[in-house]
Amino acid sequence: MEILRAVRVGDIVSGTITQVGRPHGAAVRLDGRLSLASADIGPLDVSWCRLPDGVIQVGRRVTAEVIDVDEERGRIGLSLAATENPELWAFLKGLRPGEVLSGKVAEVQRFGVFVALDDGPPHPVYPGVGFISIPQLSWRHFDEVSEVVEVGQRVTCSVLCFDTTHGEARLSLRALQPDPFQRFADAAREGQEFCGTVTKLVPFGVFVRVVEGIEGLVPLDELVSMPVETPEQVVQVGDRVKVTIISLDRDARRLLLSRKKAGSDPLSP
């Protein structure tokens, strides 16, 4: 559509809400020549701090930022959250993957950690603009977040992306730490044997810690030569076993092991 060539991502536009969809998206008739194009606000682009029902209503005038221009479909995607929090939006939009940010741990939850950044404005709802998900906290296995960080601790993290859904800077603490798996892979080779400890039983096999911080999977059919239905028939958590590397994938950080190829029975602790 010719008219879409006049609009760019980042432009600020105004219009009127003509339809409220489900769940909570909205169609917008833009002002002027852009009224010929289809425009909408996605359900995740309405607001970071208010319920959608209180923000989008048919007939309401809105000012929003263009976040997507789809010439093929003749559609303009809009964000109300951008104009509702312009200072925070501008800060987050200016971040680049790999950029290093520092701050203080503001809150620890079971699903991740909020970080109050040294730079940038505060978040209108959350205790910090930065957020670290559980997998991005550390390369090593841990059971509780408190084993890695605690409230008030200063952290330095790498930026992963701008989460437009929640208005957060998604961060990684582990990205600035050496990956122990890659160091292990530098010296390991297929066929190499280890004496390890069974750490977890799953329906499809068992996990064995071969060195500190490195665990591999022994598939069920690699536990013993004879068929078994469950790993409990062969080993228990805490057992010491001999295993052999049968596959090592650096990119996926995946280590496959075999107990039957090592020809071992559980060893005494």
C-alpha cells in the first residue's frame, strides 16, 4: 500500500479506537491519510501499568508509537505503552544486545530477579527495570536463587533484549561468566571414561555429574545391556558409576553418556 511508505517505525501517530477485540487488543482509525491503512494495538502493547479495560475504549482518542509497518498486509502496529512511558521506552529502545549494565538486586522471586539499574528511569510497576530469568543467573546448577544472588547485592549483567511486553531490560548474569561446559569440552573426547555421581532420575534416563558443574545424561537404553523400564531398577541418586562419553554437543551444551559401554556397576561411595 502506497500510503504506508510515508510512515516509519518510531513515528508518533494519533487516531481513534474503533473496535476493541479479545483479548484486549484494539483497532484504530488513524488521522489524515493514514486512515486508509489498517492500524491496531496488540494486547501486549496496551499498557505496562494499567488494566487494558481502563485504557482502550471505543471512541477514545489515542497517541501511540509505530512499532511495525507491514506493507504486504497493509497494517500498522502500534504501542500505547510507548507513549504512556516515553522516558522508559526511549531508554529501553536504546539498549543493544551485549551491552553491559550494572545495578542492585531489588527483589528475588521464584521466576527470576529484578534489578534496579544504575542508569535509566524507574519502572512504573516493578521494583527494577532489569530482569534476570532463572536460567540466565548461572551456568552451574542451583536449587535456590539465594545460592546465586540476594537482595541488595550489586550485579553486572549483559543485555539480552528489550521486553516490550513488560517494559523490562532482559539481562544475563551468566553471560559475563566463563562457561564451564566449553572448558570441559576443550579437554573431553568421545570414549573418555569418568567416575561420576547420579544426581537425578528421569523416565528416560539418569543425570550424572562427571566433574564439578558438569552433568550428562545417560539414556535408559545406555544404563545396562538388558532392557529396563525405569532407571530405579538400576541406580539411585547418590550412586557412584563409571560412564563413557558417547556424544558432546558444544552449541547445545549437551553431554550424552553410557554406563553400559563403561561396563560398570554402581560403586561404593
